[in-house]
Amino acid sequence: MWLNSVSSCFPNLKPYNCYCSATPPPPPTAVKALTAMTTQESDVGIFCYISPLPGFRGIIKQRYSDFMVNEVDTEGNVVHLINLEAPPEVVKENGAKTGDAASKDYSAEIEKFRCLASGEDVERLEALIREINSGSEDGVMPIVLSSDYDKAHRTAVHNFFKENLKFLVTDAVDGPDASSKCIRVRLNSGGHNGRSRNSKKRKERGDKPFDSRGTDDWSEHVGKFLRFHLFKENKDTQEALGVIGKMLGIQPRAFGFAGTKDKRAVTCQRVTVFKQFASRLAALNDRLIGIKVGDFCYVKEGLSLGQLLGNRFTITLRGVVADSDDIIQASANALGKQGFVNYFGLQRFGSGSIPTHLIGASLLRGEWKSTVSMMLEPREGERDVITEARKYYKESNDIDGTLRKLPRYLVAERAVLQCLKKCPGNYSQALKAVPRTLRMMYVHSYQSYLWNHAASMRVQKYGTDRVVVGDLVYCKGHETEKVAGIVSSECVDENVNNENCDDTFDPNHLDDISETNVPEARVSLVKAVTAEDIDNGTYTVDDIVLPLPGSRVIFPENDIAAVFHDLAKKDGISLTESVHNVKEFSITNVTGSYRRVFQKPVDFEWDILKYIDGNIPLVETDFQKIAKTKPVNVNKEYPTGVSGDGSLHDSIKQSECSVNDVQLPKKDNEVEGEGEKLPHVESVGGPIPQGTQIALKLSFTLPASCYATMAIRELLKTSTSVAFHKTLN
């Protein structure tokens, strides 16, 4: 393997800890114990830096509020949460969706329901009907009945509503455990004409977002999509939209968004939803925990992946220790002027003990059984419930029992097992059962692995300050750098099989939706640099790109091309032909793309801060700014709206925590329901009092395909792995 001979291939490269400042690192045994089970930067080709300056100590994400991400839309506007109020509705419904519910007494139907349901469920139904009869239609929320293990009984309940309460509709949702279901009851917002909008063929609407539960009563003069800004704390995008969808009684496919955002962060992004009223979503704010929605408007088209220019980051590095302030200042200035090596970050490869690029390589070799084994094999660092399920399958080979134990969010593993249950021994078919958006991410991970190694060799051999003959560049005059955020349909959900755990595949954990397939027109705009180009000074290092291997890319016309082919060959993979006949698991069936080797942060700003209490946020969030100017209502039924530190989380269940998930107690003088008053934070300008700590605040914008962690790595000259930063905390 290429990695085994890394010292000979990169004789002058030094591991990250060789660039650290004189500050002693954590004890080697502690680092080794925590990092042994995770992928390291050197494992995936991340070796080089641009600046020769020494690094310094700093902690990434000591609190999740230290990492803020605001989407940058296609017009270059940074997306912020500004207004929580719904605008005056210009859309008026043509008829009462409640139909005959308000004009009839349903006592007889309620009595029938008592024969099927518990007393608590009867009370829930009575409350729902009362709310509907009150005429406050926008605020009517679905109810969820008690968990039910009996499918026949659930069928009887469904039939009861179909026959007796036709203005209500029911569906089944997951119960508290794997073997139970709950029936959800909601207002029928689709009218009573007996025709289901699902009858519209999918091919007629193409890839446009659509949901059968959007209202039929919609003005022709108003856009059919409601666009809003989604603000969330410590939740990933899919999780947040899942919560909102359940409250609205709509399916996840009704939502559209340009890109997934990190879980362990405070983020704001645009979202669209099909045919929903702003007042309905705005009414959710009092009930939502860790989530707010606002800045509503109606638009004609829904959002789809890739419709963004990038992300604006506000990152606070805490516990900064350096030999001198001059080192911090010089390093920050160097990052702004010179940029960083545009590596794919560790999130791209997962942080578990089985990196995703190894699974991708196994797929490309056509080793179906081996690939399935790697996906299901027990691995270090996972949650106990997952470890138990994996070990149980390895020891018993009991698929049904494993499925009962395996969490539902492990979509890939469950899909493989369910297929093997139907088709024992058919491993290639089992892999095809994995959602395509997920299974292709393994292939993309291997592409990224090759790219990182080639980028390191390019920097090592030719430096960071000159273009050489054979380098690939975007052709001048085509403005290709403005084509940002191009994403293939294969990248719809890069995190579908985990909950942004630190121990699972999480390529979107920070900020990246990678460009793995691009239009043919863009691919043709790349050329190899000639001697004449160098003599004329036509290109700079900022123009240099390297390919992610595929069928429509070219390789550098110098010895960097050999890195791709030699490394793939040692992995038993050909980049020019497939060794098996399953096209989708062949690298020759992937279009490929190009990625800039060097990236500079845009609108880069930095400041050195000093603070005393490490439990208090140092930067205001969008929601805190709103809370300062306007009181935030908290529904008494959902008292966990705004915590005393100004965040949106319950102080017990979802308080901010350190990297090692240690809960932080609230201050005695903090009052529940009030926006936080941030402490006075001063820039460093004189002697540091004893007990005072240093933080480095960074603000910058990156294209959608870049990793902010790689920019931070250039500053600190230390590993960006979660395990490493746990040792610093």
C-alpha cells in the first residue's frame, strides 16, 4: 500500500505535531488511546501546510456555539435569521378545510373510539376536535396515539377514522422501540374530493419537491413554495426538518434545501416547503427546541442541492496557547493571504475504525462479500447499542434479531440485512439495496483519498508558490471559479445512516457537499499548462486543480498523474477500466470532477479575545440578537424553549456541552426564558490577568466544496480529529 511507504514518497514531510509550538501536547498515551480507533490525517493523504510558521494550541468546538455556519445564497447574500413573524397572508383559502367538523357533534363517534383506544388517546382526540371546531386551523397540530404492537388493531383504528371522521387522516410512525408503531392523526388538508394528488406521476413533475399533503386551496398568483430561514443549534439539517415535518404532518420530501449543515454547530440556511402557509410554520416557534424558523416569503421554485455559493463561518478557537501573540497574529495573517491546502477533511472519510474509503476501494474491486462484511463488522468507538447489534450478528448470523437491535438511522446496514434476508448470499444485490445517495459516497470517499495524496505530492515536489509545466488549470476567460456548489444527484443525503455521531461516516459534519460529478462543459474547460503559459505568466497557483478520477477528466501531464494510478494499482484498482460488470460501482462510470489545490478564505477577519468563564458563549447567534430586541414567547406546555444562556435548548436535556459531552451547569444568575447577556469580551491588547484565557475568533467564507477544518489545520498545525481535540479539552 502507498501509505506503508509514505516516508520514502514524502521524505521531507513532517507529521502535524512536528509543527506545533513549544506548548507541550497532551500526554502521548492519552492521545494514542483516543486516536487509535479513529482515522488519522496521514491515513488519508493529509500531510502538508502552506505556511512554515509554527502552530499553536487551540480547541475546536469546545462548545457547539463556537462554530457558526451561515449559508451564502446564489446571489452572494449571507443567510441570517432576522424576523420570526409570519408576513400578512396574501394567500387565502377558498374553502374551510375543516368541512363539516365545525357543524356536527361527534359524541357518538368518540364513544365508538373508546372501544378501540385508551382513555388518554380518547382525550387526545377530543382535544383535537375541539381545536378544529374553534376555527384556529393554522395552529392545529397532529396527535400521536399510544404505541401499538398489534398490526390488526392498528388497521382497525385506521378504518375507524376512514369511516367515522373523514375530515381526519391517519398514518403510522415509528414507536419508542423497533417493534412498535404509533398512529398519527392529523387534519386532512387535501380536501374531500376523493382524489389523491399522489396520482400525479413522478415523471411529470421531474425532480421538483412535491408533497401530497400541501393544501389544494392555493392562489394561482402566489408562488407554490414557502421559503424560510432555518436556524438550528446542535441538530443536523435532516433531523431539524424531520421535527418540523412531523409537527406539520407532512413528509420529508416536501422540503428542499441547498446543502446539509453541521450538527455540532449553530447554523442558518434557506429551506423551501411545498404549499404551506407561513403562519403555520411561525406558530411552531414556541414549541420547537433548538430550532427556529423565520424570514418567510413565497417563491415559484423549490430549492435543490447545490443552489448556494458557499458558507460563512464564525469560528471561535478556545484555550489558545502559543509561544507569543506574534505567532498567532502572523499565522492568522498568513492564512488570509496564502490560504490553505484544499484537502478533503477527515469528515469525508468517517471517524470510525473502518474508514469509508476502504469500503469504497472494496466496492471498486468488486469484492461484494468483503464489502458487506466491512459494513456490518463490529468497530471501535461506536455507541453501545450499535456495537451490541453488530456483535450479535457476527456471532449468531440472525438477521431478524439483528434488525430488532439495530437503530433505524443505520440505513445502509439495515438495507443490506433486509435484502440478505430475502436473497441469502446475494451480496451484490444487497449492496444495491442501499440508497444510491449513500452507497455512492463510499466511491466518492475513495476518489477523495486519491486526490488528497496527489495534492500532498504536488505541494511536496513543486511547492506552493509556482505553476509548473503539466499542471492542470481552468482555462482563462471562462470564469469557471464562479460555478460554485455544483452537486450531483448522488449527494442528496450524505448523512442518512447516522445521527452525526463522532463514530460514524459523517462527510457533511462541517461544511462540504463535494463536487463529484460536473457538467461536461465544465470538464472541457481544463487544460495542462505549457512552457509558453509559464513564460507569459498566464496562470498562478490559485488556478491549479487536480482531478477526482472519473470517465470525463484528464490527469496532470507531469509526474503527479502517477500518484493517482500507482496508488490505485496498489489497491488493486484500475482508473481506466472496470474489473467487474456492475457499472455503478465502477470508477469509469463516475463522471469525475476537478478541485482547486489551494484555497483562500474570502472576506477573512480575525480577532484575539480574552475571557474567564469557558462556559459562556463569546459570539452572539442570530437568535440571541433577536431575543435582545424582542421577548420570545415560550409555550407553557413546552417549557424548554430558551435557556438562560440564550440558546434554544433545555438546560438538562440539550444543554451545550464540551467535546467530551460533559454537561455544563447553568449560572445561578441566569433566568429561564431570557436572552443571554453576553459577557464583556475584550480584544487582547495588554498583559493577560491570571486566570484569563485566550480565544481566537475567525470569520471567513468558503465555497461549498471546502472544509473549514482544513483552514483551521493550517493555523494550528495540529490534527483536526475529534479524538485529538478531546484530549485538549
